[in-house]
Amino acid sequence: MRTRHRALTALAMTSLVALPLAACSGETEEKPTEAAAQEALPSPDPADATPQERIEAYFEASDAAAAEGWKDVSFHERYLVPELSEKAQADGKKRAESGATISGERRLTNWISVEQTDTGATVEFCDDTTELTATTNGETTDISNSGKLVAQFKLVRESESGIWLIEQKGYYDAAITCGAHFAN
């Protein structure tokens, strides 16, 4: 299989799911404690999360960071192996310096597990970026032609009870469409 990193991947699309905001109201006297609020939030790194759930969480975190101009790229540490995380953080810092942002909705569909063992997994899915818009220094760039790309991610974990980390991110050649690839 011939993979290539797409420009959108190089832009490290999006980030953490926005945490629920606490609504303040003068009508109630009771305010939750910080500890209670932390308990109500889901863990970003559940040990029982599937490879698909970890990839989805990574894209949510990446998309959120992209929308904010990559001001915080530390989320990579939670989802990527150290070598890939270092490179992604360096790339994110460069994007932040350029004033680049990406906004819109990404759709991840057609999930298939190509291979999975206790400590390794290869997952393919369709990354639909047709609703995303890139802006650099106030100039909007049309990235809708990137369209629906077939992605293949490889994940690893130290043990059967460990957290899945993305070890490799790649995309099939753009000529291989999601419709054709996932029709089988």
C-alpha cells in the first residue's frame, strides 16, 4: 500500500473535545466543588478505550487545537507515541507562528480493523474533510478538494491493559476513494 501524508495531516487537524462549561446562575446557592467537577468529566485516556475511540479523541483534540490556532499542542502527548508526538508538537508550533487555523466539521466513518492483537492494531477509516476551512494570516484556503480520504493508522500499547497510542498516521493515495475502498 502506498501511503502519503496529506497537507491536512501536516496541519495537524484539530484538538480536544471542548470540555463542558459550567453554567453560573444567580438562582442557585450550591456550587459544585472542583473535585466534584473533575469526577464528572470523562477521562481523556481510559484504558478500556478502543483504537477507534482513541483515534476519534485524537482528531477531536487536534481539530479543537486547530480552531484555536494551535496555541496548545500538548495534547499530542496523550495520543501519539513519543517520537511522533515530538514531531507533531514541533509542526503545531510552526502552524501557530503562521497564524493558521482550521475550522468546520470533520466526519470519520467506515471504520474497519485491518489487524488487532493485544498490543497492536491497524485501523482504516474514511476521513471526510469536505466541511473544513483553513485560514492563514486572514486568507481562507479552499481545502474541500481534499475530500474524503482513506486513512490507515497503526496503534500500539505496552500491555493488554495499557492505553492505545498512535504510532503511525498515513493516507492512501487520493485516487483511492472511500467509496471504492470500503465497498468490499
